[in-house]
Amino acid sequence: MSIKIKTLAAMGCALALSSGFTATAQAAGANAIGVKDAWVRWLPNNLPAAGYATLVNASDKPVDLVDISSNDYGDAMLHQTVSNGSSQKMVMVDKLTVPAHGQVAIAPGGYHVMLEDAKHKIAPGDTVHLTLKFSDGETLDTPFAVKSPAKTK
Ligand SMILES: [Cu+2]
């Protein structure tokens, strides 16, 4: 009987410790990732738009971008443009790793966030918001500046 009580006490202690660590990790993770140069290449006639940004990881651990959603578009997916000889195609990307103390560019010719099914009229000069979710539990509601293709060369 006394052994059982000790075991429970030890478990309680371990639980308290682990939840303490979790809180610390979340506090550190809250500002692990920063987003800069976030913009959307808008196209007319309800064609899909493409979102671009640079993700910067200030922490000492790699962090994955694992999900993208938006209140402004019905569909937001991370794609990669892959060259296949003379042709190019887009492939879905499940996650994008931002290296420790490093950055990764979602930029023309490489990755893009495919934005389809706009939920309201969106035009150059607008700001749309994408919600970026990361493997450390961080969620960033990020403003993206909408630009016309002519102004993005
Ligand atoms: Cu695409």
C-alpha cells in the first residue's frame, strides 16, 4: 500500500515536471519563427494566386511549417515547382523545414502557397491573412501584401 502511494507521488511529480517543461518550450516557441517579405502574386479572373514569404527560425532547433489555412481563400496549399527537363510541374509539400538559426524562402521558382477559391473580392493593394502552423505548436496569423504581377518583377 505504501509503495503504491509512493509510486503515485512520483508520477505526480513527473507530470508536474513535464508540464513545466512543456510550458517553457511553448514560451520559447512563441517567437521561434518570424515571417518577412510576405506577399501574394495576384492574378485576374479568379485565377489561383501564389503566396510568398521568408521564414526565419531564431531557435536552435529545426521547425517545420506543417499547415497553412486562410480566412480569405477556400484553399491554401504549399506547393513546390519542380523542373523536369524543359517542363515544370507543381507538387504538394507536406512540410517545410526551417533550419535552426536559419531561414527558408518561399519564393518564385521554388515554393509557393497556392491560393484558390477566394472567399471575397481580392485586388492588388489589399492585405490577406494566412495562418501558418508549425511543428513546435506555434501558429502565426500573417498579413500578406497583395500585388499585381506587373509590380513583382
Ligand atoms: Cu501551385
